[in-house]
Amino acid sequence: MVDPVSGETFNQLLNTINRNRSGLQDSLERISSGRKLNRAGTNPAASALSAQLRSDISALTQSVSNVESGANFVRTAEGGLAGVADLLNRGRELAIQSSNGTLSDSQRQSLNQEFSQIQDEINRLTSSLQFNGQNLLDGTLGKNADPVNIQAGAGSGSDNQISLNVVESTSTQSLGIADSDISTAQGALQAVDDLEQASQTLNAARGQVGAVGNRLVSTSNGLNIQIENLTQSESGLADTDLAEEVSNLQQGLLRFETSIRSLASQMQNEQSRSRLLDFTI
């Protein structure tokens, strides 16, 4: 018959061994995964905060992608505006040339043919330039058009959005040069004034687009800093301190080995007592 005291000691040793083994498994899991919050039950409050931080990081990462896409969008629009500006500059050169009194009517007609081609190209570029199916120069991005916004944050409010509605139509009609004609000296002089006004309008539009592009770059940098800070916070909260955990593992192994030795010693003692009782009987 097993001594009740000895039986209680035996059970205590088994419980100690199981606790030590469980502690070793937890340490090995934390070391192998690099995370100390592998289960919500480990630290419910810290686990909830870690999950929220990871969600915020994911949302901000997507926002960075949105902003970078918006920057490409703006660069495409800026390139289109630069193309229209080059056409206007060439048209202005032709108008100034045609206004010269030493030219003949036939020479002005030749200049006007090129000028007409420039007008047609401005209209073609205005109607055809797109980014991912979105028209850029036909007024779709005008101030009174439907909003086109970049989602640049984790929230849904206006503070998390950047408007791209800064480009009015660049058609010859919108620029005021649709009816310009340089086939006569008087028409050429009028065209010079019209083209100058159109160039000023276009330069203002390019300035607005450039400002939005710079804002998007600044926003992207700011979002990346936020992501870096949140990542560091989440890492400090949930990542394993390997040096500390290896030390814990070593201590756990020592405790486990000690409990095993204690169990073995207890069993040897029980066997010795059993033999002694048998001999006495």
C-alpha cells in the first residue's frame, strides 16, 4: 500500500513536471515564432492592442499605395499639360510670324495650316489622355466636376482625403483659341493675345497640379513615418525578446531536469521502502 504522504508528494512532482514542460513549450513557441503574444489568452489587453496596431499598419500601408497611385496619376496629367503648353508655344510662334507685314497671303495660309493642326492636336490630347480609364484633361477633374479623391489615411473623414479636382478642360474652346485664325495679319495679331492668355491659364493649371503632386509626396513620407512608428510600437509590445526568452528557456530546462530528478529519487525511495517492507514481513 502506498503511503498517502508519499502519494501526495508523487502527484506534486508530476504536476511540477507538467508545468515545467508547458513552460518549455511556451518558450520554444515564442522563440520559433518571434512573437510573445501567440494567443490572446497570453495577455488579453496587450493582444487586443497589438491587433489594433496591426490593423492600423495595414490600413496605412494601403493608403501609401493609394497616394503613390495618385502621384502617378498627377504626373500623367502634368505630362499632358506640358504637351499642351508646348503646342501653345508653337502656335504663338506661328501667330507672331504670321503677323509680320512682310509675309504674303499664301505664306500666311501655309502657317495657318500648321496652326490648325496644332489646334486639332490640343483637342485630341485633351480628349484622349487617361490614367486607368480616367480622363485627365477634358474637365473631368475640374472644380465643379464629380469629386476625384485620394484616400490617404485610415479614416473616412475629409482629413484623410486629397482632392485631385484641380485640372479644368484644356480644349481649344476652354482655352479661348478655338476660333483663332492666323491666315490674315489682323487675325494673327488677335491670336497672339489669345494664345498669351491661354498660356497663362495653362501655367496656372500646371502650378496647381504641381502643388498637388508635392502634397502627395509629402503625404506619402508622413504615412511611412507613421507606419514605422506603429510598427516599432507593435514590435515592442508583441515581439519576443530573444535574449530574455533564451535565458527563460535555460532556466526552464534546469527546473524541468530538477523535477525529473526529484521524481526519479522519489520513485527509488518508494522502491527501497517496498523492498524493506517485504523483507520485514
